[in-house]
Amino acid sequence: MIKSEIITINKIENFDNNYIEDKLTKIFKNIIRWAVIDVLDNDITVSVSYII
């Protein structure tokens, strides 16, 4: 089954794709895709789809 969620992760000064993927793989095992949907002062909002 594929599930999608919108989550926030802590933002660091110079974040990149690797930083976001590392954070997501600690939370979700089988990520299909992800996309940044908002960047605030302290948070990055990410839409993520994964297999459960």
C-alpha cells in the first residue's frame, strides 16, 4: 500500500537533497518520492510518498 504524508523537518543553514533524504530515510523505510512544498525560517515542509 502506498501512503502519502506532509511532514516538517528542521532546517539547517545550507541544506540540500542529501540532508532531506537522510532525514526522511530515518522516518520512512521505502520512500517512493518526496517534494519540498514550503521553506520557513526553521522548518522545511515536505510531501512524501512511501510504501507501508
